[in-house]
Amino acid sequence: MKITNNKILVPVDFGQQSVIAIKQTYNLARLTSSQIVLLHVIKEQTPMWGLLNVSEKEEMKFKIEQRLKFLVAEIKKSVNVDVIYLIENGNIIDKILDTVDKINPSFIFMGTTGSSDIRKKIIGSRALRLVKEASCPVITIKGELHNNDCENIILPIDTTKKSLQKINNAIQFASFFNAKITLVTVVHTKDNKNAKKAKKILEDTQKQIKDYSIICDIELIKLDGDKKDIANGIIETSHRVKGDIILIMTQQENDFVSFFIGSLAKEIIHLSTIPVMSINPS
């Protein structure tokens, strides 16, 4: 997760969640001297687009560009960072991934939704595909109320195996914001043996993080339920300790964390109103 390219990509559809996602980039862009890249994808393969004549299509593209220019001007009023916009035509996720290949951003910020509504589920599935296929960390933003700063990073870890890369990513992200890290793990309510082992690993990892002069707390969650219960346990704990972001790997190790970017990752991304940063392991 080393910052080398200094670009933050934000897909924009002009909806509320994409505007919220843009605002969430401000501090990171400022602290890492990153350029914010706004990307709007025109979906040409739709019935509505097919009904438009050439003149109407050009007019729509012109209006989109004007809205992007307005957004760029508004961002520059709010924060002293470089901002540009791009317009692409085609499938949304394909074009986002193509843009990732072209500009090699350090992060993608994407507004997402999660509900029983079919349309919103489709939007959520796009975010999950992006999380799985992107070569850089993807931060999914759901909900309306978020801190502008990042003071507490929630780090669910697998105590059956040391998650060195994930710990290093959290340390680096914490260093950007001078944030603390809260280590979280889940054990079965009746599994006292593994609970003791998990607590010991949490304490060892806590000491390792504190060696970098980063404040670190630990939370051991005891649950007896399915993946949704585990996801809710992590999310509820994150709210209780006032977490600002939950950091997960898209391919986790063993035991309960084998659900990550399987069903548990989906549950966390869909259910969490706290931003979630998903990182593909190298």
C-alpha cells in the first residue's frame, strides 16, 4: 500500500454516495499530496441511450462535462489539492478497471449502497467486483455521516495465522493520519481454548504495532452465530469504539476469516455504514 503514484480515483455518477465518497478523499489527498481523479462512465448500452439521436447524445455529454467541471471547482474551493476529471463510455466496472491500469492510482474511493432493493443490490455487486479485481485498495463508502478525519482504524485479524501484510498496511495508513489501530477478532462463545490463544496473539500484535509509536487497542468478540452475526459483531464493535474505517484483506487466511471476500466480506461491505478499505494481498 506504499504511496508512489499519488492519485486517488473516484467513480462519479453524481448521486449522493459518490459525492460523499469525494469528500472522504480530501484529507488523504492533502496528507499524501495526491491528485483526485474523478471518473464518470457513460453507459451507452442502455435502452434510454439508444433512443437518443446524435445531437441529443452530444448535448448529454456536454452537460455531464459541465457538471464535472463544476465539481472540480467546488473541490478546489474546499481543499488545496489537484483535481482532474475523465469521461469514459462503456461498462462501469470495466472502465474503472481500465482507468486503474492507465493511471495506477494509490486508492479508489467508491460510494456504495446495500439494501433489499434490487437496483441497490446491483450497485453493491459492482462494488464487490471492483474490490475483487482492482490492483489497489478500494475504500467503499456507505451511509451519510462520516468523520472527515481518521482517528481509529479497525483491523479484524485472523489469530490462526499472522497477517503481516495487513498489519503493515494498517500501520502505514495509521501513520498518514496519526491514527490509532483497534485490533478485532472473533471466537466462538464456547471455545475457551482458542479464546485464550486469540487474546495472546492480539496482545503480541498490539505490542508489535506499539513499537511503531502507534496507539493500539484490542477487542475480542465472542459470538455463536453465522457469517452475518460475525459481520454485525465486527460492525457493532467498530461503532462502539468509534472506528472511522474498517480494513480487510480480500483473501483472508483460515477459520472465520475464510469468509472474507466470500460472504463475510460482502456482509461487511453491504452492512457497514463505516467506510471499508479492502486490499488485495500481494
